[in-house]
Amino acid sequence: MYSFMGGGLFCAFVGNILLVVSTATDYWMQYRLSGSYANQGLWRYCMANKCYMQTDSIAYWNATRAFMILSGMACFAGIIAGIMSFAHFSSFERFNRSFVAGIMFFVSTFFVLLAMAIYTGVTVNFLGRRFGDWRFSWSYILGWVSLLMTFFAGIFYMCAYRMHECRRGNGPR
């Protein structure tokens, strides 16, 4: 049980770091504009080695930003619950902390999936047609990797919960 929880915490820590890095960096998309390369993230776009804030309030950027931030917060809450599941406090006997941590990691996975789906759909259908020579970049890829890490953290914690329930004798017979 503790090895599953440890693996889940490792995946969650890595996933949360990747979420923060992905959300904060400016390399979600790279494209060629007027003969030079440019890149953009959720907060800024850069052309000719000079970066500018995204001042347009476009709905898909706002939705992607919001879901990435919510995902990071849910993952952090899962990490706290996951760390607390190693301790045995009598005031928390009503809730199984490993189950709560697993659910929080799945919520984080869902939010990052929504963010990535929104960004991908709009980029491919709108921006992809506007720029001829473009590609997704490493910040975008880190977002997908963080989705996998938070998903596996949830799987590990659900396995730990299941083992704990079977040891208590409350499992299915």
C-alpha cells in the first residue's frame, strides 16, 4: 500500500511541476511570421526575441488558462491529501485520505484534459490555418505529459485505497 502511495506522490509532484512550467512558459506554439520565428504561450507571445503580453481577452486562452490553474490547484490539494494519508490522525477516520487524494488527482487530470482539448481544437482549426508554417512546442507537450502523470498518480492512490480496504476486510467478497 505504501509503495503505491509513494509512486503516486512521485507522479503527482512531477505532474504538478510540469503543470506549473507548462502554464507559465511561452512555447505552446511556434510559427514563422514575416520570415522570422515566433512563439506564443498562454500569457505572452514573442517575435524577433522580444516578448509582449497577450492583451486580447480571447475566450479559448482564458478557458485554457483557467483550467490549467484549476488543474494545478487540484493536483496540489491531492498532494496534501496524499501526504496526510501516510499519517494516522483519528479526526480523519471518516474519510480515507488515499481515496480523496486519488479523486483530486483525477479531477486535476480532467481539468488539464479540458485545457489541452480546448487549446488543441482552436489552434488546429483557427490559428493553424492563419499561419502556414507552425507547430506545437515543448510547453504544450509538457501539458500532455502532466496529464499522464496526474492520471497515474490517481491510479496509484486508488490502488492504495483498494489495498487498504481489502486489508480492513471491507472489500468485496
